[in-house]
Amino acid sequence: MEVIIRPDKGEAIELAARVIAKALRERPTLVLGLATGNTMEPLYAKLAELHKNENLDFSLCRTFNLDEYVGLAPDHKNSYRHYMNEHLFNKINIDLRNTHLPHGMAGDLDRDCEKYEEKIKECGGVDLQLLGIGKSGHIGFNEPLSAFFSRTRVKALTPTTIAQNSPLFDRPEEMPKRAVTMGVGTILEAKRIVTLVVGDLKAEILAKAVEGPVTSMVSASALQLHQKCIVIADEEAAANLQGRDYYRWIFQNEPEWEEFR
Ligand code: F6R
């Protein structure tokens, strides 16, 4: 794992966007794993800007989102399909047939989860997986005690996650209590992972995920096991990290980051 600290949220997002853009330019058929949530909104705005102003081409890109609420139709304004169309897909030149999300309303959810895994394999696996971290330590909707070998499946959401996301619903009590999510095992199979974490509300959980013990009580700590995982944090989210000076040194001095400085 490599931790990169940027001075503020804007620079953290800019860096994440540049890393994704570089990967897409190097491999136009990139299989991109996507996340939703507040953290990703300005990142998707930045990617849309790179498409518009710097011809970043998504025409051959394939995408797989991490998760979707159980019981929400794709056109529901709180569904993640709706979120992705609004924040990214409608603003870039992606072919919507190449964009995939789990179905929250499939008749046979278990079978649908298996099909989702099969589709990822058919596309050759995820090349670059984008992640955020929830206050419960989840990645995707892998709540505490998710097995590190878990695959796409239905997961019950914790009270912490319900408190985090229910204000986004007109009637908070209508937020679904279950979601379909890629598993921790599915996520760990991505060839590269970019995790973006910003803001002081994430400082405590980021320190547990990055420097704490690897434990299924904090699903994001599983990222310590991945060979090519970058965590991009702003100073606020990085505030509790013991190794902050070292992480800052890496970005300023390592040759691989030169083009991004
Ligand atoms: C949602 C997802 C979640 C979020 C996490 C952080 O698709 O993958 O793990 O990344 O809940 O959400 P925000 O950015 O809203 O704090």
C-alpha cells in the first residue's frame, strides 16, 4: 500500500482524476471499478472536465460499480444507477451498454450476484478499482465482519452507514437497509486500487484502515493485503496517521510521482 497526502481536498481529487486519466489513456479499453458517494462527486466532475477539455476518451471503457441498494429501481433518484448517470455517464462519451451495476430489484438476487461476478471475469477482471471508505470502515458496502474472501452478495447495512446515507433520501426512513455489493474478495482481485479519502470525519477510520491491524472488523484494512493499492488522502483525513511525514516524502521524491507533482 502506498499513501499519498495532498494539502487539500481539491488537490487530492485532482490527483485521483489524473491517475485514472493516465490509466485510461494507456489502455482505452480499461475496465474501471467505480464507487458512489459524496467523495466521488467532485472526482466525477473532474473526469467530465478532462473529457470536455482534454479529450479524455471513454468510448471503449467498461465500468463496474461496487454496489446498489436492494429494492431501488434504476430510475429511482437515490439509486446508484441514477447517481452514475447524473454525475458521470451522461457527461462523458461512454457507451451505456458498457456500464454495469448490480441490480437492486432482481427477482433472484443471489443468481444476479453470480452473474455480476461472471460478467467481471468475461471482461478480463477490473484493471483499476476506485474506492471510498465509509465511517464504518466499509469499502463498497462490505460492512464489519465481511469475509475477506467474500464475493458479490446482499449485505445488511450497519446503523453507522444508515446514519451516513439516509439524509440523502427525501424521507430518510425510506433508505433501504440492504444493498448488493461486490465482496472484499472481488475488490482485492482488481489489478490496481485507488482509494480516495477526504475530510476530517474520515481521519479516525483512515488511521484504522491503513495503520491498524488487518481485521474484518474494518473491511478497508484488507487493502493492506493488496499489492498495488494507493490511498490518496487530504491533510484532514490524514491527520491521525503516524507515518504522515514518510507518506509526504514519498510523493515529493519518488520518480513514479514526478509527472503528477
Ligand atoms: C458507495 C461506496 C461506499 C462509499 C463510502 C464513502 O458506492 O462504495 O463505500 O465510498 O460510503 O462515502 P462518502 O464518500 O459519501 O463518504
